[in-house]
Amino acid sequence: MSENAVKALSILRDGSNFQWYIIPLLAFVFYVYTVEAEKRNWNLILAGLAFWGMDWFNEIVNGIVLRVTGYAPIWGAPGDTAYLIFVGLNIEIMFMFAVSGLIWAKMLLPKKEDTILGIPNRWFIAIAGSAFCVFVEYLLNSANALTWDWPWWNRGAPWLIFLFGYLTFFVIAFWVYDMKTFKQKLYTVGGLWALDAALVVIFMAVLRWI
């Protein structure tokens, strides 16, 4: 098992690392969603929840990779944190992803047919957003806050980070945003979170793999 994986497992869900700053972070997330709910901006809220739900799915898969290979997760977060939820997801990252989808969805143009530099605006923002997120991951990896132990997921191979690490988040979030009915949006987001919940129960509570 990699050194980074061992370090992450040593602090996994260790409540003794708690720091009070997570309380204002939680309040900030509540505030962001409350403001959008007050405006009845359900498209934005559900797009944000879809983005966040995709991150949870990826993090669960990431933990399973560590269990199956016995070597390392695809990415790890073994550094200082108030709480490490999964090997690659700390509570600070979780709060960031909780609002990221809303932030990016706010950049969408009113009509999905509208273009930016000749590219449909949904795809332009998804591609630009994913590239920006990969750049941020490079910075985090340089600071050893986010670790990569596999040769196919590192600075020399950014395409998988781009495609599966982020682009899927944007595609799902914007797809939900553009759905024609509230019921479609609600069922899709509810189904994604139900899948996440089921995977957590199976692989964390029952099998104790993650």
C-alpha cells in the first residue's frame, strides 16, 4: 500500500481532528442554498445538487479502488483536515463541491443554443470549468494536499482527470438544469443521491470497504 494511502487511512473518519471552522463553512452552504430557494431558483439548486452528487459517486468509487487494488486510491487527501470522510474526500472539499455546481450554473447563458466563441455555452463552460478545476488540482498536488499514486492519473496524464474527474460533473449538472420539467429534474437528482446513499450503506456500513 502506498505511503499516501496509509496516511489517509490513519485519519479516516477520526473525530479528534475536528476544528470549529467547519461550522461557519456549513452555515455558508446553508446560506447559499437558502438564498436561491428564496428566489425559487430550483433549476440552479437542482443543478448544484447534481454536481455535488456526482462528486460523492466519484469519491465512493475512489475508495473502492483502494480496497480492490490494495495499493492506492485514484486520488488521496491525506493532509491536514478537520475530518476525512473518504480517503480522497475531506470535509473542506465536500463543502466546496456543495456550492460549486451552483456557481458554475450561474454562468450559463439564458438559452442553451447561445454560443461563446462559437461553442454552445453549456459545453464552453463545462470545458473551461473542467480545465480550471484540473489546474487547481495541479496546485493542490504540488502542495501535497492532494496525492496521486497511479501513473495514469497525474500531471503527465491530465485527460482522465479532465474527463472523469470533472467534465462528468458539469455535463450532469447542466443536463439537469436544462430538463423541461421540475419532475424530471427532481427524479434525476433524487435517483443520483439515492444511488450514492445505497453505495455508502453497502460499501461503508456493511462491507466496510471505504
